[in-house]
Amino acid sequence: MNQDILKNIVEDVLKRILIEGKVEIKESDGVSQVSIVSRQSGILIGWHGESLAALQHIIRTLYSSATGEFGNIVVDVNDYRERAEQGLRDLAVRAAAAVKTSGEPQTLRPMSSYERKMVHLALADFADVFTESIGEDPYRKVVIKKKITEA
């Protein structure tokens, strides 16, 4: 992936939407990680990361149009994704503990497919609970249930 082209695209998008920010690109395991540091992060992130997801989609599309290649690009602003993922893992573990204690299923708030995946992965190795997604987008949720063990 051409990091110079990608950085130019991101900087151009920020300039066009009148956002000041510092852009850094790192390559890791075939993924281009775009890190934006900005005092206007709230605008870039939006409600539960919706603006950030849209920004990532726009950048991927512009990169693909400019180069003719699909790039695996992840955009983060002020480490929002990292903090959000840790928050989701913490939420999942707390809900799993409540399920183990009470035996009652716990239904989490509606989440994006990416957020649901984080919850499923966070609890994948828990022996006492399992997860499943229910509902239709955009209201799809994760339910955490206690595993029934046979005696």
C-alpha cells in the first residue's frame, strides 16, 4: 500500500472538512493504520463512532479510486477505537459475570457488526457463557447466556 498517497488523501479530506489534525500512517500485518490526532475529535468520531466509520469508508473509497487497489485501512482518531474496544471488552466481562452469578441472560445495547464482533471475541474463551447476536440491523444486539452443562 502506498502510504504517501494514503496520507495525502487523509490530509486532503481533513482540509476539505475544515478539520485540523496530524496524520500518521503505520503498516501492520497488511493493515494500514491511519492515526489522526485532532482537537476536533468529536466531529470526526461522532455518536458511538458513526462519523469515524463513515470517514474510514470515504478514505478507503478514495484510496481505491486513486490507486485501483483495495486497501485494508483502519482509521482512528485520538485513540478512540482502542479505548472503545477496551470499554466493550470490560462491558462484556461484567455482563458475563452477571450471567454466571444470576443465570439470567444479559442483552447488550444495539451495536455495529464490528462492536458485536469485539464482544464475541472477548468472551470466546469463557467456559461458562456463550454469545449470540439477535435482531435486525441497526438494532442488532449481543445476548450473553449461561452454558448449560450436562451432569
